[in-house]
Amino acid sequence: MTTGQMVTMDGNEAAASIAYLTNEVIAIYPITPSSNMGEHSDEWAANGKLNLWGTVPEVVEMQSEGGAVGAVHGALQSGALSTTFTASQGLLLMIPNMYKIAGELTPTVFHIAARALASHALSIFGDHQDVMSTRATGFSMLSSCSVQEVMDMALISQAATLEGQVPMLHFFDGFRTSHEVSKIEKLDNSIVQAMMPEAAIAKHRLRAMSPDRPVLRGTSQNPDVYFQSKERSNPYFDAMPGIVQEQMDKFAKLTGRQYKLFQYVGAPDAERVIVLMGSGCDTAHETVDHMLAHGEKVGLLKVRLYRPFSAADCLAALPTSVKKIAVLDRTKEPGSDGEPMYKDIITALTQDFMSGQGRYAQLPLVIGGRYGLASKEFTPGMVKGVFDELSKANPKRQFTIGIKDDLTHLSLDWDATFRTDEEAATMKAVFYGLGSDGTVSANKNSIKIIGEETDLYAQGYFVYDSKKAGAITTSHLRFSEKPIRSPYLVGENDAQFVGCHQPIFLERYDMLDMAKQGGVFLLNTALSADQIWDTLPRRMQVQILEKNLSFYVVDAYKVAREAGMGNRINTIMQTCFFAISGILPREQAIEKIKYAVEKTYGRKGRKLVEMNFTAIDMTIANLHQVAVPALVTSTLERPATVPAHAPEFVRNLTAIMMEDRGERVPVSLLPADGTYPTGTAQWEKRNLALEIPVWDEKLCTQCGKCVFVCPHSAIRAKIFSADAANGAPETFKYVPLRSKGYESGLQISYQVAPEDCTGCTLCVEACPIRDKSNTSHKAINMAPQPPLRTPEGENWEFFTKIKDYDRTKLNPAAIPSAMLMQPTFEFPSACVGCGETPYIRLATQLFGDRMLVANATGCSSIYGGNLPVTPYSKDQNGRGPAWNNSLFEDNAEFGLGMRVACDSLESYAKSLVKRLASQIGDDLATGLLTAVQDNEAGIYEQRERVAALHEALKGIDSSEARAMTDMAEYLVKRSVWIIGGDGWAYDIGYGGLDHVLAQTRNVNILVLDTEVYSNTGGQNSKSTPVGAIAKFAAAGKPTHKKDLAKLAMDYGHVYVAQVAYGAKDVQTLRTFMEAESYDGPSLIIAYSPCIAHGVDLAYNLRQQEMAVKTGHWPLLRFDPRKTEKGENPLKLDYSAPSMPMQEFYSTEARFSMLFRSHPEDAKRFLQEAGYNARERFRHYKELADLPGSAPISADTPES
Amino acid sequence: MIDLSTSYLGLTLKNPLVPSAGPLTRSLDSVKRLEDAGASAVVMYSLFEEELLKEERMLDRFITNPSLGHGEADSFFTPHPNYKSGLDAYLEQLSKIKASLSIPVIASLNGVTASGWVAHGKELQAAGADALELNVYYVAADFNQSAADVEARYVNLLKSLKQHVSIPVTMKLSSQFTSLPHFVKQLEAAGADGVSVFNRFYQPDIDLETLGLTDKIGVTSSKELLIRMRWIAVLFGKVKLSLAATGGVHTRDDVLKLLLAGADVTHLCSGLLLQGPELIGQLLDGVSAWMERREYESVAQLKGSLSQQHSSDPVAFARESYIRVLDSYTPVTKAWQ
């Protein structure tokens, strides 16, 4: 037996490490939370890491999970050992092929970070809905409960599938296991080798397609033999459980870890037993141990091999003493009379019972419950709650645990304060940080240090919120002398150590709820130890005193600044943790932290190593214990999350989610169908900006560029009559409007939303006006936010209440006036300086009151629709975009469906108008039917007519009139927008996009092109330019970016444009106007600088300019309406490349890094990029210079 | 046969033409072309302190510690194992250049702070540099720093570097020292093996279109030579360290004048960029022909013969020449008037 090396890693790495060693072809596609498995494989392959057979596995990125599984199928059929990794919707896309792979008895293992499915809402979090959807495919299903098991089962499943030829899904809980960092025993290569069945591999090779042994597989069969053929494979499935158990036994001999298909834990004479699978097993195991120690006769059946389901093994594992069983399913099948595993257990018991020789004289009572959907917490208290339910004389047959169901009353109560002895004995720490402050990486580092330098076991789990900017992270750490079996968050009153890395959290979260009696509270603050006490909220003071907490402060930002580390506080806070917790002797800890720093940066970051060392040394001197006074002195109460005048829905539900207390929301409070109000982002005041822009109204020429570039719609312009400013706050700024063409006496104000601005500085960057005597002063300038927060907040309130100017009088084709239109997309949680959001904001300014949005999954669906709030909002008339996200892959089709529906219902409405014409008045009917709605005024007039129609319908009582009432809104023009990123448009959704382009329907497709999969972490897409580094293209993308515009132009009838708002704002504006006005498919490909480019987004506008000047990003418009007029439809809006590509490439890490890792390739790619840019220009120029062709007419000859 | 050899930083060079740190000393190909054209040594392009730091910070921000903090992505780039830092890339290039050339290679360090980056000198030495040029590219625009503080910065950096290396070190100086001779003496005392005069600072310019600043550096012209010539002439013979003239050397006459003033070597950069490496051969031919015509035997013979020390008109290099220039706005008869 080999004792492996102890390492700390997460579940994804554990799975990938075995998959990599035991496979030759790995086909991947990113999807949370499984992306990391593919990334690890890609990274290892790029590093030349070898598999068991001494080759570097081929890692291929595909265009979708459907593509990945197709490639795996092909690789398997051609004799390679092949695997893939996926989750959720990705697994659903694999299902068709999984039937094939299983039907052909092909050995493979798919490793799944099991995740919820998108239904009423998308969720990236863990449960078993995805794997449960594959039950019918014929794949075996093997479940892992912990990071250690992930590594073990990855190997066991690989061995078993090879032996048994039945393919396997190896799954573990998304995030909870895939992302939990844990100290585990690594499987030595010799063990992996020993588990690989040589003969079976040889057999797999021999079954491969080969022209030397030609066969036909994949026939099409008729009624005569299909059925029998289907039955022919039964023996393989029948044998599979035995084979898996054999491999488990073999594995036990090699490692000492014995697994069973169904593993029973608990009293041999237990009367109450819980059955479940996945990470919840560990929680239940810990709880059962505790209950046993306290004299209760309970047990737990861990289901490992779920398919093929071996009823015999299942029942054999259950003690005959069992009287009541609760089966917990981490899934939901709406409308079924029980979840799948519950039914499997009942079937097993009843079949056994019906045999007449069953194990049970009387059938045990079996109840079924759902738990843990989308990573809902599953704690020992809940396990205890289920056992308590089983103790009742008449337990609920169907139940849920972990939520409060006040609607259908299925939920069980549980004791939230219940703790196991095991849990009580572990050391626990909780850290609150910002995503950007490095708290998570510091904690991962601490776990590594403790895990690898001491005998202690360590566990880390990290909770992120979904915001891209200002995201909050909570780190939950456990350390123990015994292996840790607690896959749930650290509970209230449990943490011996609470670290708050951001002082702003003091006013937002009740962090000390987590602190244990006698624990430690560490606060990063600029205030000194003797100043801090009086500034704490009252509740916090009370908790510090009542819980007798030791309280420490450190000014980590000061230390970081002085050590030259800018705002990096991770090593400083880490040093504090070690210094206070005493988990390692202080000197040793510091030595280890320094060692870790050195290992992290190595030769590549020697200056950073020095700076970190300085910071570490300075930290101890700056860490002070606060002499806690005996009395509560504070009167500060945490401010209300939302003001009293917020809408009821926001007060009752949204605010609770904002406070991070959504766990407490009962079922009845939630919408049944996933429908939420828009306009909610305004209630979440995030106060991210240290500095915000301040308008110099005297200098300003009112050009509107600041509004145009704002990624968060946090600066707005409005015009109004002077009397509208009556009662304005004292500091509210407004000046006479300079533009001509309006009635006289109008005033204009540019107003910043001080608590919503993220401080990206792009408005200042865009401002073209400088003070003549001091060119560093512009018409808009950054200034510290805190003193402005209250006065500007009041000004903002006032500004938003001023009546919007009449849209029909504004010229949407000119920026100064277009920017007076109010956006209905505001304060998205996108990255500071995001390059995508200005395009969406612009669309809503121009068309928001009539927009339907189909949004592909990705960044734009996350900042667009991730709860608690949405940036999509309403105008003063209550109109605004209606938004929905279907899937990643079907967005174009989804949007097309919207268009077709609108067209169809418009026809219906028109037919009703015709039918009711005499009753509503012929003039009105004619007006409604012949309305020209190609501008704001036309739309306004039609809305007036529709209002008149409603008025007229009031007096008519007929079914047609009632239908007309419902349909009337379709008489007003609707603007359908299909929005998504390049991952969607160029890759997974390209087929659909292409099909929609091939139709003639009036849809507006906006591709927010970041040239990489941004949301899942920067994977290469077909939009990624040559020479760029991306995940899955670590050695630089060797091929050119797909020219989507060219492909679309080829249709001839599609309006196509490429825009970059930071390079040519007017062209962007015109494009949006033209695209929307075109009565057919329009495609706008919008250059969107992204943090994944490796450049600070403060340079967003500069990067766009460079992209255009170098020819990297052509600006063009192709308008089929011109063809109809006999003109050339193509117009180039950029000049011949005038800047060397190198100047652009050297400013972005995605390109420049390649010069350090692959200088020769990088040079060649750069040369190609420059050449391509010039050639593309030349080619486009020739096309654009061609004279127009005479349009087709009746006289046009056929040949 | 004219003996063009010269001694610089203790190295014997076959002639006084040494291409200075610039674009042509980046690639192996162009360095080879410089050697083939007759260069007696090369100064490699500079290893910039800020560039190293900037790159490390970039690496930290985007790769090592991206700290994105959202659940779906914790990074955007995976570091490639082949990734080399700017320092490693420089060292590798230095080794390659050294291995492919037979002439000495002078490596160049460019930076201004006492943060310890000069310690990299040791690695440059290990990579094969025959000597080092320390370019303290420091614009003294800090109102709190006295002239003495500025000088101390140079001296301290030099001392610090000398602790790490045993190969010769030359200091590249700016022209803006209050008392250059006194300062050079200090450098000599601190261990400098040579000085190179003068650095050219990027001069910001104003773009009237954008009302912004531009900072592109242009090529030099021979006009910039005179200030260098003066100070070489002043320093020659009064200090033992080597003297290099850099900036404005384009023609045979430029080279000769600098040698006559006392330069041990003359650096070339703009001239090479404008006319290609072949310029070196033309200059060498021209210098030889001139010397032959004048019956000079060797560079050693003419070096410094018109320095302040040896000049028949020593005041020409000092303040009085200014007065004379003002007084007699007539064509000069002597070389310096």
C-alpha cells in the first residue's frame, strides 16, 4: 500500500489530474464550474506534461459542449482514450451523443461538476439536476462526496469503464466540491498505472475504426431488429456494478481507502437511515457519527454508483433493522410524484419485498426530500432535522429541507444552532474581502501553508457574489487535526477568527454574527487602535463585549502603500492572520509566507518579492490590539439597506438579498415564474468610487461625450425650463442650453450619480474641453467622492425627478441631443470601465421604450440579470426594455421568435382594427393601420392613437373589442434586440445566428465583441485575434479572427456594421440608428475592450482608438438599402492603417506576454496581424470603391 | 598603417567607434552587422528599471494575482512556463550576443532609484558582459533635492553597483551638472572606470492639435556635438577614467574632433539608424585617410591633443571663450573660437 503525498487542491484539479494522466484526447468547452478542469488540462499540455503512456494528451477546444462530445465520440471510435469535462447546460448539450457512446459500448469517463439547470432562472451553483437528466443515456453514474473522493473515483471510474465498456459520468457537486480547497492524499502515478487494465485498453484499441479492420458502426435499423439490438447490450450493464466494485476493491488494496457501491455508515441496528449522494454525504456522515456518539440508532447510506442501479447491493448495504428511510435528492423533477433516487429506493425495496423472500418482513417507511438546490446550504442541523422527522409517528412523505416553504408547506424545520462534536473541535475562520483585494488568494495561500507545512488538515471554501466590479468574497476556512468532513459554510457564532479586510463592510454586514465566544476580530482600517472603538456600529460593540472578542486593527493599505505594493493587501492580511491565530509559531509562519511569496513570483517578479517581504516585515509593527473599553459607546445603527420610499417589492425581497440574507426568504415571497421588476439597480448604492467626476458647467460645451462613454450610465444630461429648477438643492448645477434649435430659455444639467459611479474616469478621458489657462482642468474632473456623496446624492435625486424633455423634439442622430435621451439601462454590475455596457446603454437611450431584449448567457446576462437587481429600467412613462435570457446557444433564435411573435400579433391587432373600424371610427382605424413609425414623433403619434383606441373600446362590449384591448400595444413599433458576446456569436450560437441572418425579419443583433470568453475567464474564441494569449491558447492563437462582418455581408440583405465607440462615437451612433431603422436583420459587431485583454480599462478609449488606427478593428457599414438604390452598400469608416500594429500589441498583456514566452512566434503573429490589417483594408477599400450596380427591376434579364 | 586602437574601460579596442545602446543593439542580426562593419565594441540596449517593474506589476495584476472575485472566473490568463521576465530575456540576449561576437560587449543598466535593481549588474556580468554602462536617466525636477542630492544619487548607485561586479563600470551622465569636473572626480573616487557624456533626455513637446504633450525622441545631429566636445576636452588628462562621447556623432569630422578633444571612444546611434551599420566603415576609412594625410601614426597620438590641457588655447573651453565669442562676432580663426 502506498501512502501518497499530502497536497492541497480543489475538486476540479483532483479530477483533471487523473483524467489527464489516463487519457489521450481531451475535448473541452468552458462552462462554470467545470471550466477549470479544461484549463488545467490545457495548461499541463502546454507545459508538455505527459500522461501515463508518455505522451502529451491532445487538448482541443470546441465551439460548444455539443462539439466537444462529438469530438470525444470520434476520438473514442478511433481508438484513443478520450474524456471531457462539463456541467449543467453543457451536459444537456452532450446528451444526444451520450446515447450514441453508451449504445456503442464505448469506454470513457466524463467528469462533471454537477450544477443546477436554467429553468425559471439560470444558476451557476451546484446540485444534481444536470446529471439526473442523463439517467436514460446508458452512462454509468458514479458520485464523489469530497475532494479526496474526486481523485479516487476519477481513477476508479476510468478503470471500471475500460473493464466494462459502459461509459461513465463521474460527478461531484459544483462549487462545493469542485471549488473547495482541501488537503488530500495524492494518488501516486504508480497507483494510477496499477489501476489501468492493459488488456481492456488493448481491446478498446482493437475495437477502433481502422481501414485495416474495416467495420460499420452507427447503422440505421428497422423495426425488425432495433429492439432486440437494444436488449443485446444488457449483459454489459448487468455486469457493471460488479466491475465497479472490483475496481474499488483493487483500489483499496493499493491505497487503504475502501469504497462500496452503497456505503453504509452508522449503527448496525439503526432504525432510521438517510440515503443520499454527493457532498451532502459528508455532512450526513459527520452528523450520524455525532448522533451515534450520543446514543441514537441512526445510519446513512451513501450512494456512489447510481447507474446502473444495483438494487441488490443497495439493499445488502442497509441494515435489516431499518424501519424508516429518508431519501434525499439534490434535484427536482417538477410534476413527478417523487424525485428519482427516492423512487429507485422504493422500487428496490418493493421489488425485494414482492419477491417473497425479501429482507424485510414489513416494508420500511420511505420518505423523500429535496435539499441543496443551487448550492443551498446543507448542514448537520438539517440532517438532524430529517432524522427528527423520521422519528415522528407520521413523517411527511414528501418534504424539502434547507428552506422555509410557507406556500406548499413541504419544508421541515431544523435547529440552526445544532453543531456536531467534530465541527465544534475544528478551528474556523471567516474573512470578508473584496474580489479585487486578494483576500481569496491570500486564504488559498494560507491553506496551502498550513496544509503542507503542518500535520493539520485544512479546508477552504470561497463564496463570491456575482458582481464584476466591487464583488464581495467571503472565505470560510477550517483547520483540524482530523480529516475535515464539513462541506458547509462556517456557521453563526462559530468562527474563532473573523477578518474584515474592508472597513466599508462595517456599515453593511453583521460580520460578528459569525464570531465565536472568545474569538478574534481583525479589522483593516485607517483608524488607530485608540480611535476605532467609537466608530463601530453599536451592534458590533455589543457583540465584541458579549462575545469577549480580542480585537485587532491594522492599516493594511498604509503598509501596502509604504511597501510600494499599491493597494495589494493580501500578504499583509495573511501575515496578520498568522501572527494573531498562532496556528504556526510566528517566526515560522513569516518564513513560510515569504517562501510562498517567493514561489509565487519566482524570477519573474523579483521586485514584487522584495516589496512583499518589506510589507510582511512592516505588518507586525502595524498590527495593534485594541484595548476594548468595558462599555458600549456607539449609537451608530446600520443604515437601512433601501430607503422607505423604495417600491414594496424592493423593500420586501430585493433588500433582503442585498443584505446577504436571501437564505431567509420564504418560498411565498418569490415570483413563481422567475419574473422580476426592472429598475432595481438604482436601489443598490454600492459607493465603489473613491473619486467621481465633477462637472464644470462654465467650461462645458455640452457635447455629451461624457454621457456617451459612461459604462454605468452614472452621468446623465437633461434639458428643462428654468422653472423646473425651482427648489433645487443649493449645489445643483445647471446652465443655459447652448444648442440652437430649441425653444429659448432652456437649461441643461450634467449630473453624476455619486453612489453609483464606479470611478472609471472614462468621462474625463473623453472630455474634449480643457481650461485655456490650465489644460489639466477639463470640463469634467475627478474629485474625492466622500465629501460629494451627500450633496451630489441630493442633486441626483432632484435631477431624476425633473421631467424628461420631449423625445420627439430631440435629434437622435447627433450626440449632444441623443445624449439627452434618458437611458433605461443603469448601474450594471459590470467591471469598472467595461467596454460592453456603453453600447447597451446607447441602445436603450435610443429605443429603450420599445425594446425587447434576447440576451445570450455571458457577462451581459450576468450584469444584466443577476439577482438581486437588474440595470434594465423604465422611463418616466413606465416604459423600458423587456429582457430575457434563454440560453447561451440559442439566443439568435430566441430573439427571432420574439420578432415573429410581434409580427404575428401586430397582424392580428391590425385585423382587429379593420374589423372594428366602423365602431372605433374610420379615421382612427386608418391612422392606426397606416402609421409611419420610423421616428420618435411617428411612434409618439401612434401611441396617442392607441390611447384613443383604448378610449374608444371602452364603450364596445364584444369579444373582438376585448381582444383588441389586449392586442392594441402591438400596433406600436417594437424593436427586437439580440445581444450577446463573441463566444455566443462566433462559436456556440453561430449556427443560429447565421440562420437568423438568412431570414428577412427585422431584428437587431448586437455582438459585444471582447475577442474572448470573458464571463468564464478568458477562453479563446473564434473571435480571438492572431497572436493573442487566451486560455486554451496559451501559446498564442495561431489563426486569424473570424471576419463575421464579411460573412454576414455576403448575404447581401443584412445590414452589417463594425463599431468602436471610443474610436469614432458618431459612427457608432449612426450605426445604431441605421441598424434599427433597417427593416430586416441587422448585425452590429461592437469592439468591447475587456479586462481580459490585460490592460487597465482606464485606457479603454485609447485602446479602441489604437485598434482602429492599426486596422485591427475596421469600422464599416454595409447597408442593403443602398444596393436597392443602385449605390455601393459598403462604406468604410476608417482609414488605411496608420499606426504600426506593434504599438497596439505592446499595450495589452494578451499580446505582449507572448513576446516573453514565444518571441519568435509572437513576432511572426505580429507581422501577420499587421499584414492582415493592411490587406483587409485594401480588400475592403476595393469593394467599397466599386461603383454601385443597377438595382434589380422588372427589366433585369434572367440570364 | 595607422594604429586606430584605443583603450576604453581597460579594454583594448581596435578602433574608437562603438555603437551605443539603441535599437540596432537589440537583435543578433543587427549586432552582427555592426561588428562586420567594423565596430570595436557594442553597448547593448538598456535594461530599464521601470520596464522591469512595470512588467512585474503587469504580471502580478493580470496573471499571478488577478483577483477578479467573481464566481465564474478567477483569472484570465494562464502563465506559460516559457514565460521569461524582461531581465531573463535581456540576459539571454546578452549571452547570445556575447557568444556570437568577438568584440567586447558592454551591457547597459538604466534606472534611477536605490531600490536594489543595480544588483542585476551581477547577472549581466555572469551573462558575459565585458563592462557595464550605468545610465542614471534622472531628470532633476524635484524641488526638494539639492544639486548635492542629485550627485549623491549617482555616486550611491555607482557604489552599489560596484559592490556587485568586478567588470569595469562607466557612468552615462546628463549634461546638467553644476560642476561637472568636480562631480566626475567624485565618480572616479567612487570607482567609476569611465564616464560617457552626455545622455539625451526625452524632451516633451506640445501638440498644438490636441494640446497634449508628446515625448518622441528624434535623431541627433552633429550640432549636438559641441557641448560634448567641450567637456571631454576639459576632463581629458585631469581624470584617469575613460572618456566616451555620445550624442551627435555622424561624420568623420565629428569623430576626429572628439578624439582630438580627448575621447577614448565615440558612440554612434542616430548616424547608424539613418545610414546603416556601413557608416562605421566609411568613418573608419575617413579617419584613417585624414590621419594619414596629417601624418598621424595612431589614435593614441592624437587623442586629447586639443584638450584643454594640451590646447594652445586653453581658455577656449572655459568662460572666457564666451566673452570672446560675444565680443567678436566674426568668423573664428582657431578651431574653438
